[in-house]
Amino acid sequence: MAASVARSGTGPKGRLPHPEHHRTQRVGWLRAAVLGANDGIVSTASLIVGVAAADTSRQTIVTAGFAGLAAGAMSMAVGEFVSVSSQRDAERADLAQERRELAADPVSELSELTRIYERRGLDHPLAAEVARQLTNHDALAAHVRDELGITDAARARPLQAAGSSAAAFTVGALVPLLVALVSPSTPRIVVVAAAALLALAGLGALGAQLGGAPIGAAVVRITVLSALAMAITAAIGAVVGTAVG
């Protein structure tokens, strides 16, 4: 009886509210992780294939692979940190501007918020009341969300993006590198390329599933473009190796 009483009033017909999880809540780290892993596999596999086309020495190939892994992971981390930091700086500038506008002319800001809700489908009296109540509760939060479109889920997080990219790149790069270590010398290029394409297909399917996108299109797109990148790199490696040799 106590349990049923406790549940009553928590929602329609006494049902407990259920937690909701949306894909936008993980868009930041998901984008960085998928991009990092994809880049790790493609760039390292292409590097190994290109070097192997010019020099079949296992030591040379593995050395180049590890160097590419380290350089790529650091590059991804720095690039993501700088890019997302710029986004964060822009967000902070917008927040500062909004604070100044609210302090200087709160009446105009309230009218602006009302017009925003009217454009979203509310009639004027209701839009004005919603704007008034949200302004009384937290004016800055209302304008940040509804005027600037900045939400907690999409907020810029440079360290998170940099760490996700570097870690994902490293994991991705280890796939072709470990295959190159254990594969025989003669079919090494074919084995590394095949392993990389399989890993990329799996990554494309995973990314599409997590992001709610069509899996087939994502797999085809990533494998075809990656195969083209490795083929071009192998051709360049063979040409350069012949010319230098």
C-alpha cells in the first residue's frame, strides 16, 4: 500500500517517470572517438602499405608504423583541443554578451524571448507568460538555451575531445600495426589492407548504430574511401621507392 501511495502523483496514472537517453547527449565524444579511430586505422594502414610497397623490411615498416601512431595521436589531440577550445571561447564570448544585454535592457530581452516562443508556435499571451516565468527563474539560462542554442549536451569540452581523439586514434592505429608485425613479408600489403578494411567496416557499423544512421551506407562509404586512400598511398610508395632506389 505504501509503495502504491508513493508512486501516485509521479506521473500519468501513477507511473514513475522513465529516464530518457538521447544520442545528442554523446555527440561530442562520439564524433571525436569515431573520427580518431577511423583516422588511426586509415592513416597507419596507408603508411604501412606505402612503406611496404617501397621497402619490405619488417623493421622499417614497424618503425614507420609506430612513428605514425605516435605522431597521429598527438596531432589528433592537439587539433581537437585547439578546435574545441575555439568553440568554447566563442560560447564564453556569447555568454558574456548575453549577460551584458540582460543587465543593460532586461525589458527588450524579455520581449526577444517572447518573440522566440511565438515563432515556435505559442500564441502571444502564452509566449509572454512562458518568457516571464523562465526569466524569473533563470534569465541567462533561458536565453542561452533558446536564443543562442547552447545546451549542456553540446557544450564544448576541449580536454574530453582531445583525450577521446588521441585514445581512439591509438586503438585504431594498433590494428594495422599488429597485423604488420605478425604477417609474412610477401602478402603483407594485402593482409594489412584487408585487416584495416574489416576493422573500418566494423567501426562504420558501430558509429552508425550509435548515431542512429543507416549502417549499410556508413560501411560502404568508409570502406570504399579508405581502400582508395590505401591504394593511392601504395602507388606513391612504390613510385618513390623505385625512384630513390
